Amino acid sequence: MLRYPFLTWLILMTATAVSADGLLFERDIRPIFKTHCFHCHGEDGVQESDLDLRLRRWIVAGGESGPSIEPGDPSSSLLLDRVSSGEMPPGDKLLPESDVEKIRQWIARGAPTAREEPETVSEEDLITEEDKLFWAFQPIVRPKIPNVGDPELTQNPIDNFILARLESQELSFSEAVDRYPFMRRIHMDILGLPPTPEDVKRYTTNASPTATKRLIEQLLASPAYGEKWGRHWLDIAGYADSEGYTEDDRVRESAFRYRDYVIRAFNADKKMDQFIREQLAGDELASSSTILTDDDVQKLTATGFLRMAADGTASSGIDQDLARNQTMSDTIEIVSTSLMGLTVGCAKCHNHRYDPISQIDYYRIRAIFEPALDWKLWRNPSARQISLYSDAERQKKKDIENEVASVAAAKKKKTEYYISLTLEEELSELDESLRESLRTAYTTPSDKRTAEHKQLLKEYPSVQNISPGSLYLYDRRRDEQARGLDTLRSKKEQQFINETRQRSIAEAPLDVQEALRDATGIKASERSQQQQGLLKKYPAVLVTKSNLATFNAEAAAELKDLTERATLFRKTKSADDLKSYTDQIAEIRQRIPKEGFIRALTEPKGHQPATYLFHRGDHQQPLQKVAPGGLSILRASQAIAPQSESLATTGRRLAFAKHLTSGDHPLVARVIVNRIWAQFFGRGIVASLGDFGKLGERPTHPELLDWLTSEFVRSGWQMKHLQRLILSSATYQQSSRRRASLEEVDPDNLLLGRMPVRRLESEALRDSLLAVSGELNREMYGQAVPVREDEVGQIVIGKEMLDGERKPVKGSGLGGQEMRRSIYVQVRRSRPLAVLETFDAPRMTPNCSQRSVSNVAPQPLMMMNSDFSIRCSERFAERIRKEVGQQTPQQAVRAWELAFGRAPEDGELQAAIQYLEQQTKSLPDNKDPLATLCHALISTNQFLYID
Amino acid sequence: MNVIQQIARRRFLQRGALNLSALATAWLIGQDKVQSEPTKPDLERAAFNLRPKPPHREPRARAMISMFMQGGPSQMDLLDPKPELNRLDGQKFPGNIKYDNAAQASSKVLGSPWKFSRHGESGIDISELLPHLGGIADDILLVRSMHTGVNNHGQSIHALNTGRSQRGRPSLGSWMTYGLGSETSELPAYVAMTDPNGLPVEGVLNWSNGWLPSLYQGTVIRPREPRILNLEPPSHLLGETQNNYLNFVDRLNRSHLKEHPGESELEARIANYELAARMQSAAQEALDIKQETMATHRLYGLDKPETQEFGTRCLIARRLVERGVRFIQLFTKNQYWDHHGSIRTALPKSCMKVDQGAAALVTDLKQRGLLDSTVVHWGGEMGRLPVIQNDAGNAKVGRDHNTYGFSMWLAGGGFRAGQIHGATDEFGHHAIKDIVHHYDYHATLLHLFGLDPDRLVFRRAGREQNLLDGQSGQVIPGLLRNNI
């Protein structure tokens, strides 16, 4: 016992290992049946083979095949037979051997129950006494701060909780971390950016005992703080800049305002209870005036939280009812995993298999959102937007649209002109006898055309198919015709020249004709004087292109006609001409004041749609009506009135938000505090951040969780207060180095006898690469930085420029927007940015409760070979050269300082210099060895991990 | 299970929970080993990987090479002779026609300027423009009754390559690798090879994973350096420079590890750098055709300028199949076969480029014993009309689009050999006998890979989606060797 005290503690914590003597139906057997059997044998009025397994009594009574157990005699218990043979449950999933064994032992001991069974099973009875005792549903009680053996080691109560547990295992804290790694750690944790060498110097040379305290305050006050911590909130909100659901994955132009709201809220340290209330019911908190104040705008923007779920309802070709209900269930999933830390969504189709959440509970929560997300009275995403236009702007837009209308009318007239011109051109190519009847056929409206008309048009498809949309094709055809005329003209021209020459020779006296022919066959410069004289006398013999008109007016006129016809063909550019109208319209519209929108959730006034429980979650099978409410296990099933007395809308969401943030809700504040903790320590006190239910993990330090939660609520839900406490704790300021004594007892560091080594999150990695290369653009807020597919389909930052066939055309840059922090990069569901996705940026399906951290070969490949990392290395090198000049040792020192927040040790510096020499030799002359040093540094574990 | 076991297990699963990377090299992720299924399949987020997965039934094929002739090769000039057209040459076409280019539309019949003759023991008629194909007539299944029914390039490409005419769905190669995983851990499972003169119509969507995890996106082997993005650095960093870099990174990482003894995550990343370097050299090795004999070079036409480029890609495709790559698609450049005009000069040129390489691929796979397990496909997204487009003289005439009846050929992987399947009407306009819709073709392909279209599903937005997407695709026994 003494040898493994820690393991003993773990076993006591979990209470799953129970000796066979104590097996009870309610606690040990019923959960097995609930998970695997109730669905067909008990719930929803389904009792296949007439068998109901929800009470021991009914199990003994059995069904069609007779009694299912014989208490005391496992070998004659049909149920045991069925499960141990694998016959039940049906399908691929079998009961684990341990469960079968449990059932066997329970039967053998006479199948005891904990207490007398109820007469019948109602919904409320779904919740057993055991459920009620589950840790996560217990009220938050501020625990006593434990005493520790070595109080000098503690900075604040966090340390008491951690150290007391360590001391109970005869362990203690690790030594404090050095100032250099601490500086990098705290910068990364608060800002998601590395410290500059100047930051490091200032801190490490500050001998004041309050230096760390001041550092913490300074960092918490930085605007970069909101960009780092806002990102964590966006994960659980399922933030995306596109609608998802369908293949077209439409862009959400206005979602960014919600992202900015979140960043601002974190930077302002907005109280979290208010923050949550605004997000769930900002519309019901805003003034009901038609003119929006800044405060109204903020509150309405906050409801964007409830508009983050994928919403495909603006797309065509989908099952609308299905899509609408999917948006609703995704929204419920986001709300429940992010705020309540429970997988409520599992109760959509049937009672939760593990947690005491009934299907009715699920639909109670649905009823809270039904008035705003009513699938029978749906508004698609654009209809839900709220305009930020003022009245004056609206009027201006109207005026400009009037202007547009007159240009559009002119365009229409011009189109008609081109159609008739094209028609006449086509007709002129045809036999004259056909023209009139074809013209009539074409100009007759298609529904009035006779059979002869139709037959005629079919034979002449190039007439039949003239339309505004095909005009451009006839422009091309005119070009071809013009080229044809050109060819004809030059052929004719040569012919006319020859004819004119021959004729003029023929008209000369017979005796000079021979001499004239000879003279024309000789180069002008080689002609004799006599020949020149002769030619002067008969100038028409030397006819050329330029003087043809002088000698043959008729021929010249014919050529001129050909030229003019070709010119006319060339001049008629119907598509270009019509496009100029379109361009003009676009130009006029440029003057329309840009209309901003809020992506918000609102309710129609007085709208109280009924919510029905859907059989097996299928919206086509509604059963009974359900009223709004919270979870039964929290005795909150009646907590929400269907209609508020003071609001024009139902007020259900506001009431729900108040219920969640009352301070009495056992989950909301715990879940938030636990998430904050996890960001610093790499693991939550409850390791499953989004699941505080039975399948989730149990807290490693339950009293600490409760103390922090009560401290958080007591402080007025101030996030920064909580973070300040954590950052100034001795626990956080420990070294991350493993120690043999710790490893033996606690290899997974559950007791926090040291800090963990953590990998940078994808955004921190990308932002750090930009920061060290000196390229980071710190501009805050606004429209998302766009992403596009590159030539092979990788997603990179940039504006998409494609031709009509989706092939890339050369586009322009983004003017430095490329270098903005990752939180501002467009989150298009179908286009995750490659560099972020490679390092585990989440896909929002529908949100992300907890990121995974992978360690796979594409990551080194991206660092080794990607354009992004190589470009960063090159800029990094340029920056160093600019800052410290051309001397190799100084360059290497600066590289270390920028990348790692410290100077290199001697051995490192020597190695770097040697490496630079090697690279100078192997690289071509025009390539930069220093860039390869930078490339190496950003590729190291030291860069990628936080010590 | 107690907390410590649970956490250990969760960590184990997380390491195995595969990163869904959009990187061209995301396929590498399959390196991680998860040995058991999660105990809570309903609640765990699905983990995706490229480890080999058992098909639903005994497969006939395990790899596929598709040569996509983008633009639409003219079936009546290449694979589907129509004497009736030559008889009616220049006369009014006696039926209804849907045109794409109105201004150049005409209703005059265009007979084929080229001769057909019978080849092999099977006696399949093939045009004089494809002499090498004639040489492998007994190895191919010629389908003359393809039909997608959507008369634009983009839409018809998507129908053939993703099952539906609209954009955004996963491509065939993505479905295959999603369903079957990869047999190589050092090369991409799904490779797209583009033409040096540019991308086909619809660009990168041709090898898109759509809404499947991006792990299943096609990796492009580019026609220039670096051939595979992220798998090779720019050329100035290759070779010794990269070795120096890797050694230096390794040295720094190892001294960092000394400061963090026992930190297995850091050790694993050091190992991943080594793995990454191995993958880089594996890819370079696979692309290195210098290792092939002169005879092989000649077989693929690498000794002639007009066949060298396409032949090289065919040869690389064979090397990739040998090394376990699941799905390879070669594309001709934008609208290479879209012969709206000057068909008399342009079509022979297009045929010259691809005929030898394509036939060599079948011959070579066969002599290496790989043809039985490898499907080879040759065809475009459409065929052409029996009438003239651009009636501006013999040299200028062409043919407009036709997706109502066109031809393609298949070889290996369980497809029948030396056979013709289906037929078009007397003008080659509409498929009329044994019509093969794109979804029938897909059902048959999946069947040969041992996959059941109803079971190869991906759950998305609350629904189970599959390649056929509710269309009535049927496995067509007439396409299969021994009808199975």
C-alpha cells in the first residue's frame, strides 16, 4: 500500500473497480443495459420480444421467450446465454467480456438491487441516485485551502492544492524555470508570439522583485492577448468564414465582426458571464430601437456565436428541412459542448447512453432556440443579416440604383440592335430566297412559331441560336470573316497589279513591248539610262500597290470596298461594346456606400413555434410537444418560461443564459476555468475539455478546480484575474525538465511536479515564423485575409483569380495582408490553410472542443521544403543582416536571440559558424548561407516547443 | 479503466489520431500506428488514415491509371467508325442536334477523313490515327456507349470524375484511397500528373478531395522542379546543402533533447525528420526513369520528341504502381482534345502525342504481370458531333461537343479484354445499345476494387454520402471478365 500510494489514490478516484460482492443493479448492471440494450428493450415504448430491461423485476419476468434471468443461477439465465454467445446485442458490437462477467456474478449473487424498485419507470426515473451523485453535477463549494509542508514554495493557493498532493506522494515542485525560457513561455502563452531580444534583455536584466509581476501585467494589457485568447474561444464557438454544408461552401462576408467582437471582449476583460449572455441573447439585451447604438451593434454581433454552425440553406438542390434541422442540431451541439461540457447532442435520437440526459431534455433545449431557428419559418443566412446602413446611406443607394437603371435600359436597346445586326449578317450569307422566311421565323416569338418555322431554323442553327448570350461567338466569327476578306483582298490586289501592268505593256507600241518587259525584270538600281527613260514614258508599267488607283480606278474601288467591309466586320464588337455598359454600371455602383452587415441571430416578435420531440431524431416523425427548459439532472427542466413577460420576443435564450451564468450552474464556470487551465498546462484538470460526463475524464485535482471556479465567479467572472493567478503561481513557474523521482511515480505528470513541454499550436507557429522573419503585420480586425488554391490544389493565402474554367490566372498580391496573424486568415471550411492544417488547426464540425496535437512526417516536410518556411528563412536572414551587419558571429548570435529568446552557447556558436562555412561551399554563389542557418533554427524542436 | 489508463490510452489514440493535412504530403500520416479501435466509436471523432483497409469483397484490381484526354476525343474519327457519315458527307443531318457554339453551328454531316481497320484476333476497328492502340486491341475493352448527358466540359468532367456534374465533390481517386488506403507508406496514395502546358479545365478540382478529409486529396507530380511540392526543396537547397541542413537540425535537436531527457515527443519528432528525408528520397527514386532500360525508353517513345513527354509520364505511372500507389491520373492540357475547328490537322497531332505511351503502358504492365491487378483507362469527358462545326473550308472544319454517346477504352484489373461494349446510333450521336452512364462505370470500377458503393460512405452534415449519390449506378456484367 505504501509503495504505490499514488496508484491507490487513482483507484479510489475512479470507483469503477468494484468487488463482485457489492454488485448492484442500479449502479453496476443497469448502466450496461442502458448503453447496449434499452434502445430496443425499454425506451421509447419499444420492447422488442416484449422484453423490458429497465427494472430488475421486469428482467426476471422476461418476455416472449420466458424469464430472462434466474436469480442465483447464471447457467439457466437466458439473458446471459444470449450476451455471452454474442447473439445479443445484434450487430458487430459485442459486450466487453468484463461486462458479461459482471452480469454473471450479479445473477449468481441473486441479482440484488440497491433499493426497492419503483412502480413504473417515468422520465424522471431515468435519473438514478447514482447519477445525482456524479461529481460534475455537484454544486461548486469553495474548498478549504490545504496546508503544505513547505509553505515557502507557494505563491498563491493554486500552489497549495498542487503541492499538497505532491507532498502526499513525498514529492515537491521542480526548481523554478530560468528567466530566458520563462520569458518565451509566458510570451507564447499570453500573446502567442515570441519575445523580441529587447523584451528579453529588459526582463532578464531587471533585478526588481516585482519584475515578473510587472511583466505579467504588461503582457495581459497587450492587444495581442485578445488575438491569442480569442482564438481559443473561436474554436469552441466553431468560428468559420463560410457556410459549409454544401459543396459551394459559400463565404460569410460578415462573420469577421463576431471574431472582432471576441478579440475586443478578451482585450477588455469583459466579464465572462456577460460575454456568454450577450452571445446567447444579445438581441434580447439590445435596445429595441430601430436606430442601432454602438452598444446594440456589439450585442447583436455577439449572437454571431449562434450563427457559427454550418448553414447550407441558401444553397439550391438540397433537402431544406434536413438542412435547417441540421443547423439547429449543430447549434445545440456547439452550445452544449462549449458551455455545458456535456455531449447533449447524443440525446437527439434516444436517451443519452451514458449520462443522465433524456431525449426530452434535448428537445427542451431545442425549444429554447426554436423561436429564432424555427425550421418551419426559416430565414436563410442573408435574410438574417442586419444592415449597418444609416437612412442617408440607404437613400443614396436608391438614387444610385436609379442611375444604373437608365444605363441598363440603354444596354438593352443596344443588345437588340446587335441581335438584329447579327441576324441580317447571317441572312446575307444565305440564298436570297431564304432570307425573308428565316427572318420571319426568327423574329416570331418561340411559342408562336409554326412547324415550318421550326424546321427552317433547325436547318440553320447559326440563325436559330442568335441570342444575347451567344453574341460574343458571332464577334469571333466576324473576325474570321474579316481575315477572309483580307486574304481575298491581297490576292485581288496582286491580280489587279499584274493585270494593269500587262495591259499597259499591251497598249504600248509593239516595238517597245519587249524592252518594257526586260526593264521590269531588272532591279531599279541596275537599269540602264535608256530603260529608265522608257519606263518614264510608260509609267503604268511600274504600277504598285500605292499607285494602282492612278492607273486602274475600278480595281482600286473594288479593293477599297473589301477593306471597308473587313473594317466593318472588325469594328463590330458587340460583346466588348455591351461589356462597356456593364462596366459603366459597375463603376456607378462603386459609388454606393459600402453596406456592412451583422451576422446575428434574432427572433421575430411574438413568435412561439411549438417544439416536438422527434422520434429517433427524425424531423418527419414528431411526437409530443416539449416546453423549453434546462437539464433535468440539474433540476432545471422547468427553469425557462415559454414567454418572457417583459420582452417582445420569447426571452427563452435570455432566461437560459441567465440560468447558465447564475453562478449556481455546476458546469458552465467549471468548464471555462478548466479550459483556461488546459491552455497553460497542456491538459485540463478534467482532461476531456468538452465532456464532463461519464465518458469524460475525472478531475485530477477536483478541489483545485472548485477553488479556481469559485474564485473566478467571485471575482466577477474576470478571465484575466484567473490567468494572473495561474501565471504568478509557483506551479506555472516551474522548470519543464523531467526528474527521475517524478518519473517513477507520475510519468504523465498528472500531479504537475513540473511544467510540461508543449508544442506550439498551428497559429502560434505561423505567427512566430512571421514574427522572427520581421514580416508580421500587426494590423488588427476587419475582413478576413482570403485563401485560395494554388496550382496544385494546396491552400495558400491569396486572392483567388480563376478563369471561367477554374484555371488560375496571375493575380496581384495582397499588399502585406499575407503577413497578418493567423486569427485573421479566412476560415473557409472547404479550404483549410495548408500550413495551419498541417499543425492541427481544427476543422469545425461543428466546433472544436479540444485540439489534437499530432507529430507526423508532413510537419518536418513542410518545414524542410515549403515555400512558406523557405521564404520566412530568407526574410529572417535579411532582417539579421539589416540589424547586425555582415559579421558571421554577430549574425549567428542575433539569429539565436530572435528564434529562441537567448544567445547561443559557445559550442552552439562554433557549430553555427562551421555550418555557415559548409553551406557557403555547397551553395551556388548567388544564394544566401545565412538563410540556411535561419531555416535550420526555425526547423528545430526548440523553436516548435515551449520549454 | 482508471484515470491513468484512460489518459495513457487517450494520449496513445491522439498520437494515432491522424492529422488531416492539406499538404500535398498528407498521405504520410499513415505512419502512425493505432492498433485497436477506439472503445467508444459513437463518441470519438473519427480518425482518418491511409493504412490499407480490407475491401468489402475479394478485389480484382488494386491500382488504377487513368489517362484523361481532356476536351473530348472524336469517337467517330478514332474508335467508333460510322460509314453512314461518310455516305452522307456534306448533306443535311437528318436529326436533332444540340450545339455548344451557335455561331459556327451547321447541320452538315462530316464523314471521317480517316480509315479504320480491324486489329488483333478480336478484330476491333480502330482508326489509322491510333496505330499503337491497334497493337494492343486484344488487351482492351472498348466502350462505345458512354453517356453523361451534360454538354459542357466542366460539368461532364465532374460527372465522370466525381459522380455528379456540380463542383465540390470528392474525386474518384479520393474515394478509392479513402476506401482502401495506401499500399505504400513512402509515396502518395493518389497522384495527379499534369501536362507541362497547363492544367485541364476545372484546374485543381480534378484531383480534389471535396468534402472528404484532405488526406485523400491527389498529390500533384508537377512537370517541373520541384516535382512534388513540400517533398522536394527548391533545387538550390537539394543535395549536400540539404544534408548539411538536416545534420545541423539533428545536432541542435539532440542537444535540446539532452536538456529534456525522456521527452519522447521530442524524440519522435527527430525520428520524423529522418522519415521525412526517407520519403523525399523514395519519391525521387520513383521519378528517376534513368533506371529503366533503353528498350523500355523506346517502348514508351522517349526517344522521339513528339512522344517523349507523355511517354515519360506513362512510364512514371507504371513505376508508381509498382511501388504501391493506388490511383494515378494523367491529364492532357487544357482542351487538348476539344477539336471545334481544324480537326484534320489537330486530331492527328493529339493522337501522335499519346498513342504510343498509352499502348506501351498496357504492354509493359502486362509483361510485368501487373495488368491483371491494374485498371488502365483512356478517355475524355465527351465525344463529338457527327456534323460540321465552322463550315469554312476543309482545313477549318471541326466537331462540336457530344456527351450523349462517346467512346473510351479500359484494360486490365478484371475488365474484359478484346471486346467492344455498347454502340451508338448510325451517326455516332447517341448511345443506343448497352448504355454506360458515368455512374454505371463508377459502380463497376468500385466493384472491381472489391468495394460496395453503398458501404463506401462518408458521414457529412448528418447524412451518409457516397460516390453514386443516389443515382442508379449498376455493376455492368458485360464489362467484366467472366462476368464477375
